[in-house]
Amino acid sequence: MCIEKDSSKKRLRIAIQKSGRLTDDTEALFKNCGIKITESRDHLLAHAENLPIDILRVRDDDIPGLVMDHVVDLGIVGENVLEETTMQRAVDGLPTGYRTLMQLNYGDCRLAVAIPNEQQWHGLQDLSGLKIATTYPFLLKRKLSEQGIAFKPVLLTGSVEVAPRAGLADAICDLVCTGATLHANGLREVETIFTSKAVLICRDEPLYPEKQSIVDLLLPRIKGVMAARESKYIMMNAPKSKLAEIRAILPGAENPSIIELEGESDRVALHVVSREKLFWETMEQLKALGASSILVVPIEKMLD
Ligand code: ATP
Ligand code: ZN
């Protein structure tokens, strides 16, 4: 048995975006999960030092295919790219099998239709017969054909937002996060076609036991990192007489720890993990109820 083949049975291979909007969050997630990678981003293949994991850095568009063709075991990619590629591959007669292991809490965006500002809008029917520039013809077609609308796709893999001004299309269907790019190009968003987040996907056949055990180790860690990112540790000193009112306004704080304060009979310390944001307004209300030394502290890791 050659070494290469042996290591491909034992080391979990994960494809991630080499450089782009998912890269920083993905690398931060791996780091917080305790995966140590020293090689720089220029390396196509990076080996984790402390776990049997290899990271393959590629264009995001290639990730679904690498998983579906069983070249890698796992991949992290936007649902937009995953869905579009799956539909494209089905038409091309290529394998489309995969399993979604987990939706991740980053890479949020939406695929939306936008039209020139001056154009009127009554609903999706307005797109009937129009030329629509997009990188996502399958997602757009799926949505519009549900409503019986036919359109002419204009395929562009970049600079979709300049297509109407350049006279290439009447409308566009593109990824939007804040809408600033649309605005800068004299376009307005009129309809959401698809909402997307990053997802962790796995090849559709069973993994070798060694690899499966790394996945089993990794998934709770990823969950723990995501739960921690959404949570805060809140501490304050509070009057005993107001505890019920304070607990009522604290978001997502079911089971606080109440701790006696040395030398103070009418005040206690209250500690709680909150899964929701604590807004300034709530902190001011807490203060008005007599709470003091209110601290909101980020949590790095969590294991329930
Ligand atoms: P690549 O060189 O890897 O092909 P790309 O230019 O196709 O990169 P990016 O712009 O880096 O891709 O976006 C990668 C993914 O990040 C998108 O497919 C989408 O899932 C997600 N994403 C998150 N926010 C945005 C946004 N504001 N605009 C576009 N994509 C976003
Ligand atoms: Zn891409």
C-alpha cells in the first residue's frame, strides 16, 4: 500500500475558499476549534499540525464538485453556490450527492433581483420576457418558473451590477449583503430569490472510521464555537429586592447564578450566560433598577 493512499484514508480532507468572503471566518472557525495550521494561504494544501486534517484551498465554485466527486471529504461553501452547482451538475449528468452536516453562522447574503431606479415595479411578473444578468441562472429560473415567468438569462460571472447601464440586460439577479453596490450603480433591490449562509457539507458515502472519528470530534467543537460567538457572559451586582424585575428584562437568561456579596446583606452578584444581545437600553434599565458594575464579556468556547 502506498503512503499517499494510506494517508488519504486517515487524514480528513476539507476544502475551503482560498481567498474571498468566506475565508477569514472559516480560518477563524478552524483556529477556535483547535485546528493548528501554520502554512500560509498561498499553499493549496495545508496540513494541520495537531490533528489528522488537511485543508485544500480552492475557489468557492469548485468546492461542491470536489465533495460530490469524492476528491475531498468535507467542504465549506455558501448555500447559493452549493444549490446552483448542484442544479448545473444534474443537467451535466455529474454526481450531485452530498450531506449537509451543519449550517454555519457566517456568509450571510441573499440573491436578489434589482432593476434600474427609474423603473416601476409591481412584482415578479414584471420580469416576463426581460433580459436578466446573473451568475445564478438555475436559482433564478427555479424561482421564476414556479410563477410561470419566462426570462432571458444573460450569464456573467462578475460585474453583474453594471449590466443594465452597459445595455447588456434589463435587470440583474445578484448577491447582496448591504445593497451599497446596487445603490452605487443606480439599481434598486425589488425581490429576494434565495437567502444563503455558509454550510459544512460532507461526501455522500460513509467515511473511513478514522476520518469519521475526526468528524465526530469536530462537529461538537464547531457547535461550541458558534454558540459561544452568539453568547455573552453577563455579570452585575444587584439589589435582592429587584431580582425578579432584573431577571425579567435580561434576554435569554434562564438560570442565573446568584452569589452572596461579602459584607452586603441586601445586594448580590448575578452571573448569567445570555444567548442574545444585550443592548445599551437594557443595560440602562438594569442600572435604573439599582444594578451596578454591569459587565458584558465575550465567550470564547462553550461545551454544553
Ligand atoms: P472565488 O474566487 O472563490 O470564486 P468569489 O468572488 O466567487 O470567490 P466571494 O465574493 O468571495 O466569491 O463570495 C463567496 C461567498 O460568500 C458567496 O458565494 C456567498 O455565499 C458569500 N457572501 C457573503 N456575503 C456576500 C456578499 N456581500 N456578496 C457576495 N457574496 C457574499
Ligand atoms: Zn466564486
